[in-house]
Amino acid sequence: MQITINGVTTDVDHQVTVADLVSRHAQVRSRIAVALNAEVVPRSQWETTHAAPGDSIELLTAAAGG
């Protein structure tokens, strides 16, 4: 199925979870926030939240600075 990750259309397995996507696309899991179709997915729900065809996922990394 196709979903969009950070603006790029990508083919993924039908049973992919948010946790799977974070593992594949984020270097540092501890500073990541995830939005699925513009709704924040709490870290406690990453393992049980599945992507569906056409979903839009944003993986956001916190950065220190000023």
C-alpha cells in the first residue's frame, strides 16, 4: 500500500505500525514525535497504531537550539 512519510509517497506493508515506521525512518527514537493525518500519536500507541492506504505520516525530530 502507499502512504506519505514526510511528504514522500512510499510503499509499505499492509500491517505496518507507527513503531515500525519510526524504526525504519528515524535515527534517534527518543526525540521523535509522530503525526498521523495531522493528529499526534502518543508514544504509548505507536505499537498498536497501524497505517492505512493513503495515510500521511510526519516524523518530527526535536532539536535543541535557540
